[in-house]
Amino acid sequence: MRSLDISGHTISDASEAYVIAEIGHNHGGSVAQAEALFQAAAAAGASAVKLQKRDNRALFTQTMYDEPYTSIHSYGPTYGEHREALEFGRPEYLHLQQVARDLGIDFFATAFDIPSVDFLAELGLPAIKIASADLTNTPLLSHAAKTGLPLILSTGGGSMAEVRQACDAILPLNPLLALLQCTAAYPAVPEDLNLRVITTFREEFPEVVVGFSGHDLGPELSWIAYSLGARVIEKHFTLDQQAKGSDHHFSLTQAQLTALTDGLSRTRAAMGSAEKITGTREAAAIRKMGKKLVAAHELPAGHVLTAEDLTCKSPGDGVKPYRLGELVGSRLTRALATDADIRIEDLVPPGDVTAA
């Protein structure tokens, strides 16, 4: 049975959705803003909040680090300085760990490089996320797997062969894996999402928890993902979709995240049981609108029933119409008025001579 435990949350086919509010760098380098995002995500019903961790000097070539960055979303004149302005270090992470504990919400981060894996593992965060961009980065995947922490791997932009390759790098070292269908488009439109891949992942990796990292706008398609078997749902999260930063415009607000989590709870409830049953809440409607077998006209005692002697009428609180064929040829032991219920105990079956 597929199952993954993160900080006491058991994620399985039988569980509710584990909802990750992906803050990334939507905090803008402000710890106070990060705290506000943590609080809003917890209030919206998220299971976890997530940041992104980069060791920028290890991650980027010197040329890319020094590259001018003049975007309206820039926090520095070069790309490296921009990224450094958004990066939290050990004191900030320790502080936010405590904030998350106080809120009762899980907190972890995406590691973009090996030093960041080590940083997050040393802090004792309960899981590590690996971004879609590192699906083919098997050295990073193997290093992260060796921490023994649960790994959550997005697969945007990858082929099935690359997904298999990534799983081959991780699973022999660490079975604690959640595999997320993802599309690396920001935002993604419904036609981009290919939610059927969730089923493909579930069939190919029967021991692995499967999920959905959605860059689509709104909550509805995540509800469909849950119904297909996704048990980890990740969505980018912001307090202001107009704020400075490249991720805000496709991130969910607190109200939208609340709608997402509420809808996932309703989706789980609506899925119910795989067993087809007559529910207790259906009884009144079935009685009112259902049908039963009754006498089509007056019938004397001793009469042998024909199909024309019986008809189907509401309410449906008697012998079901599907039994019509088996009752034809039975003999009545008492007289029946028009519309009287047909009762099995008033019938002698065809060929029963003991009741003659």
C-alpha cells in the first residue's frame, strides 16, 4: 500500500489531501511577510508551507550570477544579487520553523543544489522538495535520497523516461517519495495539465504516493486531480497577486486557498465508498418515487395470478417490480382490493400442492 508520513501526517490513498502552500520567494526577502504568509496558509487549511532554498554561488555560473537583471521583478542589479536579496539563511529558517510549529503547520523547502539539501537536512525539516528543473539532476536526487527524508519530486517538462530515471536514482536509496504530475508553464491552462498522467504514475509506481503540482489558476482542477488519486496537492501562494515578483500572478490568494482546501474535503467526502449501496438518506425519496407491485383490480381468494392482474405503483414500500415474473402463476390465499399490496406471505407458489 502506498503511504508516506510527513510530521505525523500519513498520506495514502485513504487519506485527505496533503496541501502544500508554495510560498517560494513570494515573501520578497521579508521575514515578516513570510510570517504573514505562514499564518494565512494555516488559516486557509493548508497542511504545509514551503520556501525555496538556493546556495546561489554553488548554483549559478559566475557569468549567470553577474548577468544584469533589469526585470520589473528584480531585487538587485544582477541576477545573483537579485537571488541573494530573496534568500533566507539559518537564523530566518530557525525562526520560521518555530512560527510553523506554533501554527501547527508543516514547514519545509525546495532544495536547488547539494549544499541546500545539506542545509535543510541539518535544520531537521520534515521533507525536501525537488523542483521540476532538477528531474534529470540525478546527482542531486541521489544526494537528497541519502538524507532519508521524505522527498517530493515535481516532474514538469519531463518525459516518462526521465521520470523513470529519476525514480531509479531515488527509490533504491529511499522509498519515501511523492511523485507530482506538473506542467512547467506559468500559468498553465487546462489543456496543459494532462491529469491522466496521475493514473499513469499510480499504475507504474504502485508503492509511491502520487500528487499534483498545479500552476493553473483556481482550485477546481486540483479537485479532479484528487479524484484521480493525487494525494499531495501543491499550489503557489501569495497575499497579493499584483505584488512584485514573477510568481504572484499565478499564485492563489488566501480566499482561493481556502476554497481549494474546502473543495478537496468535499471531493473526498463525495468519493465515498466503492461499494454500491442504498444509503439511509435515500430511503425517503426511494419510498416516495419508487414502485411496488399491487393488484391491478379486485382479485378473489384462490385466484391464480397473471401478469395482467399486477401493476406497478408508488410508493415503493412493497414487493419490487422486478419480481413480477416469479409471482405470475401463484395462487392468492386471500382476496385483494384494487391497489392492494401484493404480499409474498399471501401467495402459494406455482406447483405447491401442500397448500392446496
